Amino acid sequence: MADKPLRWMLDTLQSPPVGREARIEIGVLLRRIQRGESVGMPASRPMPSIGRRAHELRVVDRETRKIWRLVYRIDSEAILVVHWFEKKTRTTTQRVIDLCRKRLGDYDRG
């Protein structure tokens, strides 16, 4: 089975200032997801508040001392990278949830 391609929402998504090791970790996790592997806690968790097949990767960045989240959705033809942000609170803010829903809705409408 071929790896699913990554589709970055480049028109709206910008990479934050993530440290080198954390960026590599995100890449490794995304590669595993592309290959169809199930990545569970603590690295990934489902995000039903955003939508079906939506998940959130969690990476601790020792270089910047921040915790980064990357929201993605597993579609049949690709892995869609929706949003990448620093998470400072235990829960995901409603603003982030709404932004991800909007981006996915726009994408689905084509």
C-alpha cells in the first residue's frame, strides 16, 4: 500500500517557530500516519469536537520550552494538515476548534 500524501492548507497554515527536534518528531509522526499506522496517546488523540477523522498531534519542544499541537484529518486519499499552534491550556480553545472546522468545511466544499 502506498503512503497517503500530506496536504498542507498552505493558504492558511503557517509553521510556528518550532525547534529542530520537535520539527523532526512531528515529521516522524506524520510519516507513520501516512503509512497507515495508528499513533495513539500521548502523541495523538481524536478531536471529535472538530469533526470525524480529526486528530491532534502533541509534541513537547525542549528547545523553545513550548508544547505544540498539530491538527490533522485522515481522509481516504490524503492526510490533511489543518492547523499548527502552541497550546498553553489543558483544553483546546473554542477559537481553534472553530478555525479548524471552518478550514475543513471550506476544503470539503472545494
